[in-house]
Amino acid sequence: MGVEMISQWFLRFGVLFAIVGMCLGIYMAASHDHTLAPVHAHINLVGWVTMFLAGLYYTVRPDSDGKLARIHLGLAVIGLLILAPGLTGVMLGYLSWGEPLAGIGSVLTLGAMLLFAYIVFTAPRRVRA
Ligand code: HEM
Ligand code: HEM
């Protein structure tokens, strides 16, 4: 098979972000420094939970795979890869670059979810077609 199914990519990124989030969680617990808790929370929730759920969705609805699903993946991954460092900057007090990155990352992350909402809402139509 040439092009991999989109579900596989979402599931892969989901477990990778779970590993990164858990490492940060263990570091916070071990160091007793919870400053980066919001970064940990969002790598786990926007990365692991949300991406793995999308992967499960595309597994049961392979008809939703396509160009839009690939844009969804790109927006979601790039969004979190900008949001997480941005949030880190904000939490550590580097507002000059932290806030713009967090802002851009949030908007991309929201964009990914809006696109996913469109894909989910229009899925029944694709199955009937
Ligand atoms: C190895 C696994 C994990 C470890 C060691 C860990 C550790 C921690 C620690 C030390 C905090 C800071 C608590 C505080 O300051 O109040 C925290 C917060 C948090 N963790 Fe984890 N965590 C792990 C996995 C996860 C996973 C898998 C999720 C989500 C799916 C998650 C979601 C959260 C959330 C949402 C918070 C923020 C809670 C708040 O600030 O109110 N964690 N975690
Ligand atoms: C565009 C995406 C998102 C943005 C910009 C965002 C932003 C934020 C901000 C600014 C906070 C307050 C952090 C603090 O002051 O401690 C927060 C807290 C939190 N968010 Fe999000 N969030 C997003 C998506 C999500 C999603 C998808 C989930 C769950 C699936 C989630 C779960 C939480 C939780 C559990 C907290 C409390 C944990 C904490 O304070 O560390 N967020 N979020």
C-alpha cells in the first residue's frame, strides 16, 4: 500500500505525545516543580487524548480519509508543536516569544478541531454517496 491511512498517523502521533507528556509529568513529580503543569496537561490532552481519539474515529470511518483529513493532521500536529513551546515560554515568564507562539498554536489547534468538526458533520453524507 502506497499512502498510509490517516488513522495510523493520528494514532502514532497520539502515543508519541503520550510518551512526551508522561516524561514531563514524571519530571515534574520528581523535581517537585509543577510550573509546567499546563504544558504537561495540554501535551496529554491535545496531543495524546485528542489525536488518539481522531485516530480511532478515522479507523471506524475510513471514508473520512482524504485531503481534508491530511490537512487536519498537519494543523493538529503543527498547532501543538507551536502551542507547547509557547505555553512553556509563558509559564517560565518569557512572554515576549511565549505569548505569540501560544497564540498562533492555539489558533492552529482550534482550526484543526473546526476542520475535524466539518469532517465529522459531513461523514454520513459521504457514506451514502
Ligand atoms: C506518567 C504519567 C503521569 C505523571 C507522572 C503525571 C504527573 C503530573 C503532575 C506532577 C502534575 C502536576 C499536579 C499539580 O501541580 O497539581 C500533573 C498535572 C496534570 N496532569 Fe498529569 N501525569 C501523568 C499523566 C497524565 C495523563 C496521561 C494525562 C491526561 C490524559 C494527565 C493530565 C494532567 C492534567 C490535566 C494536569 C493538570 C491538573 C491541574 O493543573 O489542575 N497526566 N500531572
Ligand atoms: C486551543 C486549544 C487550547 C488552549 C489554547 C487552551 C488553553 C488553556 C489555558 C490558557 C489554560 C489555563 C492554564 C493555567 O493558567 O494554569 C488551560 C487549562 C486547562 N485546559 Fe486547556 N486549552 C486548549 C485545549 C484544551 C483541551 C482540548 C483540553 C482537554 C481535552 C484542555 C484541558 C485543560 C485542562 C484540564 C486545564 C486545567 C489544567 C491546568 O490548569 O494545568 N484544554 N487551557
